[in-house]
Amino acid sequence: MATDAAAILSVYSGVLTLLIGVIGFFLVRTFKELDNKVSAKEFESTLRDIEKNTDDIRRIKDNYLTKDDFFREQTKTEKKLDDMLKILMDLSKGG
């Protein structure tokens, strides 16, 4: 009788171990699939953000002055002001 109980307990232990192993395998596989789906969604979201930023950069390049253009225009304005000041100084001297 003791050997029958030990044998039954051994079979139950083996079945339980096998069942836990199978459940663990499917849980790990399911979590990996979920991670891949989440990663794919994050990747798509990141691609949309990159495309939006690329469009913004393109628009900024088309609509705004560069640093060199600003300095060039500033130099032209300063030269005109200097010419006007020279004319005013000549007029104030009587010439």
C-alpha cells in the first residue's frame, strides 16, 4: 500500500512538473510576442515622429535666414547708415 501511494505521488509530481513546464513555455512565448507587438508600435510611432521632424526641418530651411545671410544683410544696412551719416556730416559742415 505504501508503494502504491509513493508511485501515485511520483506520477502526480511528474505530471505537475510537466504541466508547469508547458505553462511556463507558453507564458514566455506569449510575453515575447507581446513585447514584439509593443516594439513594433513604438517603432511605427518613432518613424512618424521622425517624418514630422524631417518635414519641420525642411520647412525651416525654406523659410528662415541662415546666419551668413543675416550678417550679410546687417553689413549692408550698416553701410547705408554710415553713408547717410557721412552725407549729414557733410551737410552740417556747409558743403
